[in-house]
Amino acid sequence: MNEIPETGFLRLPQVLTVIPLGKTCWWEGVKSGRFPKPVKLSARCTAWRAEDIRDLINALSEQTQQ
């Protein structure tokens, strides 16, 4: 998780470098509520809060440890 900044926003390619999924799988997870919803920075710019991605990684790690 060293690639994830403490705060700020991550674009989809940055998210997918730390969560190894394809774009389609990621968007299906967002739509179903499994993954965090993005923030619209502008009409054509979508990003995720770094804190939300960090929380997701921690939650997924906890699931696999149980």
C-alpha cells in the first residue's frame, strides 16, 4: 500500500495497480456496492478517494484472514 497516498484521489489505472482486477470487474463491483463509489472531479474525470481504496484493501485483507 506504499503506492497509495495518505489523502487525495486516485484515477482508475492507479486503483487497478494495487487491486489486480480488470476494468469491467471493477465497475461491476462499484455498481453492486462491493467497491467504493467514485467522485466526479469534472464531467469527464472520475476518481476515488485514497482513503476509500485503503479501507477497501484492509477489508479485503481481513476477509481472507478469517
